[in-house]
Amino acid sequence: MKAAYIQAPGPPESIVFGNQPKPAPTASQALVKIGAVAVNPVDTYLRSGMYPADLPKPYIVGCDFAGVVEAVGAQVSRFRPGDRVWGSNQGRDGRQGTFAEWAAIDECWLYATPEDVSDQDVAAVALVGITAHLGLFREAQLKVGERVFVNGGSGGVGSCVIQMARAVGARVFATAGTDAKVALCRQLGANAAVNYHSDDLEAVLQKFGPFDVWFDTAREHDLEQAIRHLALRGRIVIMAGREARPPLPVGPFYVKDAKLLGFTMFNAAADEQRKCAAEINRWLARGKLRPRIDRVMPLSETAAAHRLQEENTLHGAGTLSGKIVLTP
């Protein structure tokens, strides 16, 4: 089969698109014919070695996928050949990635794809959707009527946060880096959105705050600002910025009974992620959650897709507004 893989961590150009053995599913796995995959920042971190990991050699890159079950192992009970499925959380902990024509996926990481939802759409929402759901509901325990601030509302996770928060009756304020991305945040359901490069963010935060949940998707964090605009018993959610070391103003933080919540979706157990997926499926089926796809590329261009993602994640190129999806 054709696959995008590396022999050792390195730059995007280290990715080879070539032949690899078609996997055979174990007793607990399903063999999935891949219809679409999506690029995430963590994919580039694993590929580059920024996140040290014990990777198989060769290592097929990628976490997210959508496709059709082709065969199942003897212990698989929830799926059968012909079922459309999606998922994430591959390409780590000894599991091969998904950027290939086929992937053998353990049943615990598989979710049924709703009718009338395309492989491209569900692949685009996989990791970012589960991340947004964990942060809003498991961590922040968002309630109806609360106010949510989303720093970086036009990105993969941020766009899901906006839509999920609105779906449960929260009021949402978002920031983005261009006027076009600000308009997108409003289209996704944000009650208000501003350009953090050109607008007076402090004045706007003062007008729309205080916020019950401050959801920061950025790699650098201004905790002084967050706590200043946090409501009593407010929660700050952080899910990016491994190298970040921002100061924490302890006094203002504790007198508000505030909480600082950090998490990574990869630490969530399979049953926790399955609960997220079930609600994501309901919202996708009802049109309440719309994935943001910036572009679709062939799987053979995985190296170029990684370069593009890296330029935006690490170097702030600003040339992406949504997910990069690839198809075999």
C-alpha cells in the first residue's frame, strides 16, 4: 500500500511517500480503508522529534482518519465490514499512524460516522473536536448561560470551542489574527469577535467580560490578562505551549477562587474520548458543528502539508484558516 512515513525524526522533507506492507488486523482491531486524514500540529512535533517518542521504524505519520471498515478481528463487536468510521489518537504509544491507504485500528478508538457527513469533514473534526470537548466539559464543566472567551477562535480547536459552547447555550467571545478570521468566528456563532492585532483587546474584554471560561488555544499565555478578566470561580483552560513559562499572579488568582486547567487529549482514556465522539456525532448530524477545512491535498503531498502546518503553528505565517485534509 502507499503510505507517508519516516525512518527517523527530521524535517518535513524526511517524509517518504512510498510502499509499505498492508497491515493485518489483530483480534481487537478493524482494518480501515482510509478515505481522508487531517494534519495536526502534534503530527509535526512527533515527526520532527520535538515531542520525544518511541516510534516504530518505519513510522507512518498521522493521528486522525475516516474511512470504511474492510475487515475485523475476532474480538471486534461494535463494527463490521462496510461500516463507516472515524477516529484519532493513532501514531503514538506504539501505534502506527494513519496517513496510508489502510490502517489497523483498535476498536476502542473507532467511532461510527454519521450519515450524510463526509469522510473529509469528520476527519477534520477528529482530534480538534475531541480536544475542544474535553476542555470545555470534562475540564471546565461549562454550564448553560456562562461566558466563554476563546483565544484563537478561527483555528481547529478554537472553531470547535465556539460551536460547542454555543450548542449548549453559552455566550462566546473570540479573537483571531485577521479581519477575515474575525468574520469567520462570527459565522461560527461567536457573539462577538475582534482582531487581536488591530483592535483594543483590553477595552473589548472589559466590555464583554468577566468570563467564566477562558479557553486559550495559543502556545504563549498571558495569565495576567486572563485572570484580570476572569469571573469569580472562573476557569482557565490551556492545551498548548509545551515550552511556555508565563508568570502566574497568585494573589488575583486565588481571591477569585479561580482554576487553571491544563490537559492533553492524548492522556484521556479511550472511554472518555468515546463520550466526546458520541456528542460530536450528534452535533455533526444536526448541523451544529461544522469543521473548518482550509484545503484538501493528495496524500502524496504529505511533506508539503507538514511544511505548511509547521509554518503556521511555529512561525505564525497566518496562511491557514482551518484544517489541512488529505485523501489517498
